[in-house]
Amino acid sequence: KSIKKISQNNHKSLSKQLSRMSGNLVNMAEVAKHNKKDDAWIVYKGKAYDITEFMANHPGGEEVLMDSAGTDATRAFDDVGHSDDAIKMMVDMLKGEMEPVAKVTNAPSSKPTPAPIPKPKPTTESSSSVPSWLAPALLVLAAVGYYFYTH
């Protein structure tokens, strides 16, 4: 069996044991407060664990645990491929199950509403930079000048 498969089977067994043992509900705001070397919690597959006492003994070093302290470490934990023994050790670190997160059904969309594109203003004579009377006036002036020049 692969490590991942063994870990999944072991996690199911562990989850059943923990469900019977734990009556505490913990939320992410509480977990987030525990993000220091002397007070570190993580979330793994819906359960909160106090890993403070284990920091010095972690085979990968304290830094690895500190990167996930105060957060949901499920992905990081699973990506490493921990042994069944590592998963069993977590039983003693359990603080409680995570509170279910309420699903908001009528929330406004998080997508930004695009700004309306302004329509170009129709070109009118009054909006032109050249007064509308100037062209006919110049034409009349040119005709009068031509008349006097030729006569």
C-alpha cells in the first residue's frame, strides 16, 4: 500500500476515536491566536491540535511547524506523507473539532461589477471648437473681397 492510502485509512480510524473523545468545538479565530513557538496550534482534517510540546521533537524541525502554526495545515501535512505513527501521535495533542463553517447563501457576489463604459457624446456644432457661424462668414467675406477686387 502507498503511504497516502495507509494514512487515509488510519485517519478514518483516528477520526472515529477522536469524535468519541472530543466534545470541544474550536473555530479558526481561536486557532489563529496560537501561532507562536511557545503556543502553537494547527488544524488537520477538521480538528485542532496543540503542537507546542512536540515542536522540539519534530523530525523536520521547528521551522516547518511554525510555517503552519495558527492555520489549517492539512495540505502541508498530507503533502509530506507522514507515517501512521505520526498520525497516531496526534491523539494526545487534540484540542477539539473545528466548528462547522456556516455557508452563506444570499451573499452578494464577490465579483467586482464592471464600471459602465461611457458612450461617446454625439458631435454637435455647439460642441465644436470652431463657432458654427465662422465658415459661412468667411465665405461671404471672401465673395465680397473677390467682387471688389475684380471690379
